[in-house]
Amino acid sequence: SPEKGLAAVSAAMGVGAILSGLANLEMGRRYGRGRVALIFTLASPAVFFFLAISQTTGVAAVWAAGFGFTLTMFFVTTNTLLQHEVEEGYRGRIMGLWMLALWGLPLTTTVLMGSVADVIGTDVTYALCALMMVAISLLVIWRNRHWPKLA
């Protein structure tokens, strides 16, 4: 049933997020937080693309676990980097803007995505969004090549 499929995909995403939380500290130590942030800036939308084009619940659950892992790794690592790199007096303001960008902007874009999905379909809309995120991620990586040197 659709409800069971959604439950399986959602649970898989949660499992991926938990595994990411457990792996985050070691990956940051081993590879450096800057490098981890860059890798997962690209990995997260790439995995999202494959989740978007999944045709079965089982395949979608596997990609959802990967998306939960990569998205959580991105969020935790970039939050840690920001808190580490920003001066104490500005930290609250910067983190507030960062959280607004991460959580506020997607809320506004879902209205646009819903309108587009009504015309071309949900899976195509998500796949196109994922490809746009990959392109933006590549631009971010190219412009921020110094990140691997960060703590």
C-alpha cells in the first residue's frame, strides 16, 4: 500500500541519518571537516536524484537511506564548521541566517515545485531539482576549494 511504502522510505531515511550521526565524528577526524563538507555538498543531491527516479519501494528505500546519510552528514558538518570558524560575537547571527537558508528557503520553493509537479509529474520535478542542486553544488565546490583546509 502507499502508506506502507511511505513508511518504509521514511524509516530508511531515518536509519541513514542515524548512521551518519555515528560516522560523522570519525569522518571529520580522518578526512577533515572541510573535505567532508565538500564531498557531501555534492553527494547529497546526487543521491537525491537517484531517489527521485526510483521506480520501486525497495530501491527508493535504499536511496532514501543514502539520502538520509548524506543530508545529515552535510548538515552536521557544515553546522560544526560554521560554529568553529565564525567569531563568537557573530556566531548566533550567522547560525540564524544559516538555519533560515537551510529550513526556510525549501519551504518557499515547495510551492513552486508543487506547481511544476502538477504539469510535468512529481518524479521529473524532483529529478530536475536534484540536477539543479548538483549544478549548484559543483559551483559551491569550485568557489570554495579552500574548505578542505578547514578544521
